[in-house]
Amino acid sequence: MHAPRPPPAFTALRGEIEKIQARGRVRRDVLPFGVACLDARLPGGGLAIGALHEVAGGGRDAVDGAAAALFVAGIAARTCGQVLWCVVRPDLFAPATAHAGLAPDRVIYVEAGDDKAVLACFEEGLRHKGLGAVVGEVGRLSMTASRRLQLAAEGAGVMGLAIRRWRRSTEAADFGQPTAATTRWRVSALPSTPLPTAGVGRARWRVELLRCKAGDCADFELECCDETGRLDLPAELADRSDPAASGSRRAAG
Amino acid sequence: MTIGRDGRKRVVLAANAPALGLGLRPGVPAAKARALVADLILHDADLQDDALALERLALWALRRYSPLVAPDPPDGLILDVTGAAHRFGGEDALLADMIDRLAAVGVTARAAMAGSWGAAHALARFAADPRLVVASDRSGLAAGALPIRALRLSADLVDTLERLGFETIGDLERQPRAPLALRFGIDLTRRLDQVYGRVNEPIDLVEAPDPIQVRRAFAEPVGAPETLARYTLQLVEGLCAILETKGLGARTLDLRFLRVDNRVEAIRIGTAQPVRDIARLTRLLCDKLETVDPGFGVEVMVLTASLAEPLDWKPGASDLIAAPEADVSALVDTLANRLGERRLYRMTPGESDVPERSVQRIAPTAPATGASWSPAWPRPSRLLARPEPIETVALLPDQPPVSFTWRGTRRRVRRADGPERIFGEWWRRDGELDAVRDYFQLEDTAGERYWVFRRGDGERAATGDLSWFMHGLFG
């Protein structure tokens, strides 16, 4: 299960471009997901640490952001250090993030009054440099605001995770607008893993990588975070050929 | 009940609640009060002691609420909370906190917040609401409806005015000013102006005894923000030098600006732990500089550490053994001073199975508890602020529903899990003695998962009416 290997000339060119883009900044570290097909799609083999990543829920979750919050909690759980979580509506239920591996002692919540205050706290947290990750729940994220966050994250080497969450489902079309984030994800619920008895199994998500700087788009069907924040490939898919590798969807990053 | 002298008469100055119920109000002659109620307990008023107690109360308010506090004798305090209320999460929250804390030590307090000292004085004493916040531009209007006694005039003058038919402050305000001043003296118009905020009223500030402070007087008034920031840095450097010799760190810093027009502007910052870091304290103060109105210029800047605590050196972690633990208290202070202390918190498990009570907020810099929630029970990632009623179709009353309608959308249930039974906590509220909630995890045809509960166990009616509620959303 491997992504198609790009020709060597292409790889060399990419390295050149990266050098120009980095402009003397420290080389980026990455945080792998630990799921081979997912990591193969990301440049460097994982989620860049000093960068901004956006996550939104699909369908009903664009308003509630329940799956997006868990996806982000799973990523934040695998970083080191404390996590600053900026919210407008205090409806995040801490036991669920703890089940996704993010220990309650590690999370500092900030209840900012509005989107603007969330962005200010978000940036302040990124610039502080001492945190493992900074999470912000925002609706509108303009190019300027996201550029500021991306630069702050690059400068400090701290991962910024923006959960895009709108007041109404009609506003979710805003997710099509471009931002300066390094990757953009959409997480939607799928029917859970079937159990041999009555009951609800482990939740499954359709995780779409909608945009990835220096990478391709892809989508995956994954099982939700376990108690260490790791995603898993569903058992019946793990032994099958990678549907994303068949090259059905390719787009410029 | 205390009595004291007003001129030659002995009159009642203060009375407790039972005495007030008998109609003995302050101002009644002592002889008359004794005649009305036989077994009255009278004490001589000790005005000096009262003044001292008020001074102590003012110092408490200075430490806790605002850098600008003055006693307003005989029975009040005046606080300028511009630039200080944000730490309590707003003006109303500050008043509530103050009244609660005073009530805890047995003092019944009334508080009002308005645009001027005069208006706040009147509203605190004569408005019906014991806790009132009036916007600056409406405070004159609100005070206008109050009786003339609220104006801080002598009792004789109030009597005269009332005899002439003036009842409220608004009545006086509507009269032509010149005849009013001529007939009753300049004092009356001055008090009126003070209520309506037309003249400044210098307040006689209390100072903490033996303060740790540095001051800087300028030959020429300064006003440019950059200049103020530069001198702030100098003051912080001076203060940190003093703190270092004493082995202390600042918990609360007040920076006061004495303006050329005799007004005082102030900012106050707080830190979660004692701090003596020049860059960090300067940053916190400069964040707030934009709230200061320098007017025509600032003559003197005074920086006071109104709360300082011992600060010990900690050995730095050795790189050889472990990476140093990052210190987030600087970030916590910055955000807390910007948004208010209560907006920052950590969550910790509460001693309860009821979802709403199973999380508790603690201070962000509190030591790690190491506790977490049991991973055995599924919990949704979003919990609704309050459970929302849903309409359900179930085959049997004690089975999970086969479909439900929430927020106007009908959803068919494909899989369900439950129940997880949670009992009411009778030791908290009597009403919860029999209450039962049965929680179910439902998954609809699209794969979205919900956390719903049914009130009651379906056997005994006392446990609940079998109505269904949506309480959370799984990710």
C-alpha cells in the first residue's frame, strides 16, 4: 500500500522550493498519524508541527463540530506539553476529549467572547512557544487572519489547529474560501463498525484531506480516535487495496 | 440601634432590621424612640471607630477590586473601577462579587455603578435595586428620579426644598439655575453638577500602609502612548529592584496616572503567581495602556505593588536529564488580564455521575490532579447547555426509540446502546430523591450519534414521566 512515487527530478525540485519557502527557518518536524495510507499522503510523512491546520465537520457537524473536536483532540493528545483550547461556546464535554487521549490536566480552556477574541487568543497562544498545540474554534477565518496564525505557528514551532464551526449550516459554504492553512480536513460521521450483537460499535469517520500544501487531496475511511488519540484503518479495509491510490481524485495542492 | 448627636438633639443614627420594622428610622429623636418601644437597646455611636472600620474596608476594597478607592463617610465606599472591572468579568459581576463577599461577613451592602460619584452615591442608597449598573450616559437620567435627600445636602436645606414642593433631583434640574443658586447657595448647584457628571469631583484616595511603590514626576506633562510605555518600563525596573531586595514578587500591580486636570486614571493587572520579570510585567501593563485617557497630559505616574508575595528561586531543570517543563503562567496572565480571570480554566472530574456535575472548573495554574474520567462509559464530545425535549417513537417504553424528532428533523435510529442509569443525588436537592435518567446512545441512518435520556425507569412513576431528552452529540 504505497502512494505513487514521484520521479526523482520532481523530488529534487520540491526540495529546492522548500528551501526557498523556509527562508532560514528551522526545518519542520512532523507528527505522524501512525496510519500508513494517511501519512503517505502528507509531505514529510505526517502533519507539520509548526503550521496551521483547519478541520471542519461535514453535514450536521459543520454546526456542532463534535467529530471535528474529537479529531483535533486526538492530534493534540499526541503532541507534548499543554494545550490551549479557545472557544466561544463552552459546550465541549471534557470527558470525551479525555477518552481521546487528551488528559484534562493538559488542557487550558479560554472562553473568548467572539470570533475576533478567539483569533487574538489563538495567536497569543501560538506566539508563546511553550505549548504543545493551540486549538481555536472559529467560524469565519479570513486570508489575513489565517496568514497571521500560520506565520505565528511557523515562527514558534507550535501546531495550530482551527476547528471551523459555523452558527448555521448555510454559512458552512464559507469553507470553500481559501485560507493560508497548511492542510484542510473535513471529518464526517459514517455508520459505526458493525458488532455481532446489538449495540453501537467504534465510530467511523470519512476523513477528507481537502487541501494540502505540497501534497494531493485524498479521502479515507477511518475508525475514530482510541484512548491514545490514534486513528485506525477499519479491519475489513486494511487488507484491501488502497482505494485512494487508484488515482481517482487528484488535484493541485 | 445607635444614637448620636445632631446639633443639640439626640437622634437615632442607625437601627437594625427589627427596629426598622417598628418604624424607628434614622433621624427620629432618641426620646421619641424610647417612648414608642419600651425595651429598646440603645448604644452611643462611636463615630471614630466607624471611621476606622470604614478605612479598613476601603483598604480591603483597594486590595481586591480597584486601585482607586476612597471612603465616602459616614457609611459608604467609592470605587473607580475604570480599567479594573475586566478582571471580574464585567461591572455587574464585580458588584455581585463585592456584595456576596460582604454578605459572607455579615454586612448587608448595596452597590451601584454609574458615570459619576454623585450619581453612584445616590443610586446605591436610594434606588430600589440593591445591585445596579447604569451606563455613564444614562446615569444622570436614572438619578433624576431619586429624592432630593440623595443629593448629599444638609438636612436643613433638604427640608426647605421639600417644603417648597421639590421632590426629585430631576425637579431641581429642570429649574433655572441662576435663581436656584442665588436662593439656596452655590452648594446645591455644585451637587447637581456632580450628579450629572458636569464637574469633576476629586476623590481622596486611600493608600495602603507602607506601600511598595515607585513614582515618577515629569517636568512637562506627557501624553503620547510611546512615552507612557517607555516610562512604564522605567517604573517596572525600579519596582523590580525594590522587590528583589525584599525577596518578593508582585501579584497585583497598580499604575496610576495623575493628570494635569487633577483626575486620576489607573490600570491594574494581576498575575497568577508572584512575578518579578521586568519584560513580563511591562508587557502586561502596556497591554492595558490603551484604556488610559491621558487628557491634557500626565504629571505623575505611580506604580504600586499592592499585593506582593515571597518569590523563591527554583532550580532550573537540567538539560541532561529532562527537557525543562514549559512555563505557561506568562500566557495565562496575559490572557486573564485581557479577558478576565474566570474565562480561563481547566476541567477536572467532579464527584458526581450526573453529566452536568461531572466536570468542574479549576484555575489554569492549579497543580495537576492526575484524575480523569472513567473510560468505560461513552461520553459525547458536545454537551448541550440544557437537555432539549425530543419526540420519540419506541416499541416498548423501556426500549430505545426507533425514531425521534429533534429540532424539527426526524431521524431513524439504526443502532442503539444502553441504558446507562444515573440516579439523582438526593444529598444535593430534595427533588432528586427519586429521579432517574436512563441514557442511551443512538446512531441514525447517516451514522451520526446522539446521547439521549429518558426520565424515569418505567416502573415507578415517581422516578420520572418517561419523557425523552437530547443531551449531547458524539463525534
